[in-house]
Amino acid sequence: MVRSTISGCARRAVAGWALVACLAVATPASALSISAPADFTGPVDVRVSLSAGDPAGPVSLWDGAELLGSLQPTDGVAVFGAVSLPAGPRVLSAKAGEGEARVIVAKPVYSWSAPGSPTWVSPGAKAVYSPCTVKLYVGSSTATITLSVNGHRVRTLACRPGGLVTFTGVKLTSRRPTLSVEETSRSGETATYTRVATRYQFPYSTCIIIDKSEFRLYWVRNQQLVKKYPIAHGKHNRTPVGVWRVLAKYKTYAKGIYGPRKMRMFRRVGSPGHYRYVFTAYGIHGTNQPWVIGTMASHGCIRMYNHDVLELWPQVPIGTFVITRR
């Protein structure tokens, strides 16, 4: 249990003390041992017990290279009272005797205090689509972490100090949402840290974005990216770039060239304040040639896999904006 909470540095320190102990033990019958909580949550007593085979004389207690104290054992036990440790993974060691007779024992522990500041990985400085993935390395002394967006709780995850946690599918509910994480230590202490993210703004709250260079259709509802679909578009890149609206929807012959569903795209013409949308031959539909998805294959229409257009078609209201971009 303790090993999961200590860092690689602490593990290397434990390994180092183990090697020292192996080289320094002169009496195979030694039973020198440390009795202390695996998790420190404040000043605690540390007991060092010796057996008859251990060297006589004072016993010293160390936190890494720092001497915490030295005591003469009573009835084979040295009690170091009210020991406090800095936050984080530590290695306690006890030493008895000197020279070739010296024995050493080490014990990895973790000292808990108020949680330390996390290190944010994502989202970064650039705008991100919503929903997004939030990643961060939690701070020291953190056992659980709770993510909130604009004050609304998303979820709570168990974690270990310094570990990477990932929150998937996080909806950003405003253009510049405040992300906050509340870290809680095993001792119940809490600390809250915040940062502001930037949500990518689509041209319309609900719309379809056709990205020709990516061969992707983005379905957006209420500024949230619902799903991305692979597509094919016009041969020789002939699908026009512009703004459209879906003003007609059809059920079509499932085995035909349009697949089972089609949405007619009416193109915007005119000038600002005087726009109108005119009938065109362009549409978004299925295909009886699924192998062309991801290529320039049509006369200008947007082709989708049949199962994808069946999923998308009922979600798209009449009047939905469509943006085709390079």
C-alpha cells in the first residue's frame, strides 16, 4: 500500500538503505526494527526495537540524511516522541552501534499535510473543443481530487500524490470557463486550485462543419462537439467552400447511390442583412460505395457511411447551418 504512494526517488532511497543494511549488518541475528505509521498525518511516536543480538549503546533515528535524534534504549526499545516529517515520501532509518558492528534498518513512509499545487497538462493555452479532456499531475499529499467547471461538480477520482489523473468528456459551459480542482489529503485536509480555459467557438451554436482537408464532418449542438464522422467530398476538391442550411431531408433507397438518408444543402447568397438560401444539387447523404470514404470521390456532395448518416439524420433539425471549409 505504501509503495504506491512513494516516488521513484523514495524507492531508490529505500533500495540504497537496503544495500547499506546488507553491507553493515555484522550480527545475522539482528532484529532491529522500526514501528511507525506508513502514513504520517502529524507528529507521531516512532519506536525502534532491538533484540539481544543487536549492538548496545544509543540508537539514532534519521530522515534520509537528517538526524532526528539519538536515544539510549530502555528494555530494548527506543521511543522517539512526536516526530514530524516534511510533506511527501520519506525514508526513516534507525542505526545502532558503530563501525563493523553497526546495524541499519529503513522504513518508507509518506507524510501527509495540506495538498500541494497540481501541475496542469491540458487544456493548455490554446482553445479546445468541448467536451474536452482535462489532465493534471496532482499535488503532494493528495488522495482524492474533484473537478468542477464554473462551480458545477464534474466528478471525483481517487489518486496518489504526484500521479497523473484524467477527466474525459468534460463539457465547457462558457467561452472562458473556470476549472477548479479540490484536492483532499488522507488526513482530511483540502486545498482548491483554479485555472481558466478557452473553449473553441463554432460559428453557430448548432451546426455542421465540413472540413475538407481532414475529410471530417463535425456535428455541433449548443457549442458542444457531439461527434466527428469520416466523409468523402467532391472529386478534384470541387465541393464549394461556403455557408449553407439544411432545408430538406429525405429517406432514400438504402441500396442506392445516396444510401438510406439525404439532407439537402441550400447555399447562402446575397450580402449581410440580405442573405437568402437557394436550392442546390449538393447534399449530405450515405453511399453504396463505402470504400471511397476518406477520399475525393463525389460530384460535390458529402458522402457518409450509411450507419453514420442513419445516426446523424434524425438529430439535425431543418434550418441547421452547414459550413464547408478548406
